[in-house]
Amino acid sequence: MEPRQVADLSPDERRAFFERDAGVDAVRGDVADIVERVRREGDAAIREFSREFDDVEVANIDITDEAERAVDAVDDDVLAAVHDAIDNVRTFHEAQLREDWTREFDEGRELGRRFRPLDRVGVYVPGGTAAYPSSAVMGVVPATVAGVEHVAVVTPPAEEVNPATLAAVHEAGADAVYAAGGAQAVAALAYGTETVTSVRKIVGPGNRWVTAAKAAVRGDVEIDFLAGPSELLVLADGTANAGAVAADLLAQAEHDPNASVVAVTDSASLASAVCAEIDARLPERERADTVEAALDNDASGVLVARSMPEAVLFAEEYAAEHLSIQAADDEALLDRISNVGSAFLGEFTPVAAGDYASGTNHVLPTNGGARSFGGLSTDMFLRSSTVQRLSEAALSELSATVTTLAEAEGLEAHAESVRTRLDGE
């Protein structure tokens, strides 16, 4: 692997970095057909698509009991790690909870805001080439902390669904677990089937089929956001540990061949050392083929900036899902960057810590989404409503403003609703 200069990137190369594509458009048509089939045919469509896409004959779509049994099937050390992750994620998300409030803004004008949980939500937990008990924790725990009454989980079927994933789903507090994956699982959560209960909101990461399905059902059901393959940008100066930078890049690259992993630094010597570390460590990785494919991605690379300000500008425009800052003054650099899903400061804060157990959520915006919104939180499982109470004197104080604006809009009855109260007619 060889470093490249930020200043030498062509317009097409820059576009590849800053306009990352999750490949959703290519599957929208097929996904629309899958969603409609599930909406019409329910469980029968789920079973058919499980045979076609997962090569699995699904007898029981509802595997809630299987998830409970999985707790006794996993190794004690795995279960202990799951419990530790749950505790840390729960503690962090409990700190996010909002409290109802009411305040008197003027005498007799009392306004407030209250927060209530959604009653039913669905969490997508990926399967496929790897098991993701961590995604179960990240999706289910914030929902239970928010007070959601019914949390349903869908996860792709298999001859044996990974017991660590199922145990994590159960221990995190899910109320129902279904063996369904891909677009068909999203459709089942959105519209319900004979077995699957429909929900108000669907959250959780997935492949491009899952993402396209979330886009297709949005409007009929709420979603968290559209997320693509994993992303990491490491912002480093000459003080960074090249081995630590390389290790983070390799770790995120093993998620998916389409993952985007970037290091940008103002130090040419660090960039060369990072590339050398990657070349040396790559053959040792169990998922070396996946890692290599991700490193060859047009949106991946080790880049040298002419200065740290140029590197910061690159990071801000990139709007990374994960931003690791490994530099002498990491907090000062972070202060100059607004567009980031989750930030990791210092050599001893690997992104993997946030992926699993530090307590923050790893369901985060990708493809530049961090320019507009943040990651999964308890807020996403809450609805807010406003409350107000006016005294007669407070209404009288507002009456001229209300009636004048109402009549300016041609809404005479609005104005009259105020006068009626004050005139006693």
C-alpha cells in the first residue's frame, strides 16, 4: 500500500471519498418487489425468500424461545462480556433520558414539554458472514431504556442462528425474536405478518438490501436513518503510533469489502509507516480477503496533507461514521470538526471499544450522513409533545397578536375563538 497526496487527488478521486455510495440504487427495484410480496403474502413470502436468499428452510419464524435457551448454550466468558457491554451501554443511554418540564414564561403563561416512548419498535440485527451480538445490544438496550413496551428483533435465519447473537438479544431485553433477514425482514416489521407484529419504527444496520427496504417503507413506518458499510477516518499527526493507526484501519476493513477506511496526516513519514504496518499485518488477518477488498476501495487510502488544517478540512468534508484522532492535541482538532458520527480520542481509544463495550452506540450515520444527523440514541425511541396553560390575563395579553395574525391569514374563526373567551359571549 502506498500513501497519496491530498493535493494530488483528481476530481474523480475526491468524489469517491466524499460521495460514497452504499449501492442502494442498484437494488431498489428488486427490493420494492420483495416488500410488496411480504405485504401481500406475509409468512409465506418470508419463508420463500429465506430459501432463495439464505438457503434455509424456516420452520419457526418466531424464535423467541430459542433466544432464551441460547443463554445457557454460550460460553461463560462470552455471556459475561455480553453482560458487561449491556451494562455499559445501558448506563450511557440512561444518561441521555429527557425529563418532562414545565415553566412559567410570563405570569399566567405556562408552557412545557413531555416525552413518551414509542409502544412498538423493531431492531434489525445483521447475520451473514459474521455474528453481531454487539448490534443486538446497541439496538435493543436504548429502546428498553427509553421505555418501549414491545421490542422486536429480526435476524437472518440459518441452520443454527449464532447463539451469542441470540443470547445477547435475550439478555438485552427483547420481547420477540424472528428468524428473518434482508428486505423481507424490514417489510415484515413495517406491515406485520401472521407471525410478526408490526412496529412504529425500525432501527439497526444492515446491507444494501436492508437499507433499500428501510427507504421503501419509510413513510408507512419511521426509521432511524439509511446506513451503508462501515467507515473510519483516522486523523493523525507525527506523534501517532503507526501500528495503532494501521490496526484501526484493518479492524474496520474486516466488516465488509465495501467498507471505507482512511488515514489522513500531515506527516509523510507516518503515512509511509502506516502503509508498511498494513502490508505486514494484513496476511495475519483471518478475514484478509475482505480486508484487502476494503483497502482497495476507491474511498479508502492513506493520505498526506500539506498541513494539519488541510487534514482537518478533509475530515470535515468526509463526515466519517467513526473519527479517530491520534494526535498531540486531539481535543483542539475535534473542536474544529462538526461532521462526525462518533469520535475516538487518543492512542488508547480504539474504535473497537465503541463497537462493543465503552457504552456509546455503534449504529451511526454513514455516506456523509453525519453532516445532518447523529447516531442511534434514546431520543429515537421517544416522542415529544408540548403542553400549555394560559390564564385569562395571559390570553388577554396575547389576544391582539393572535387575532391580528389570524385575520391576516384569513382565518377569522381563529380570531373569534380568542374573542369569545375574553368577551364572554
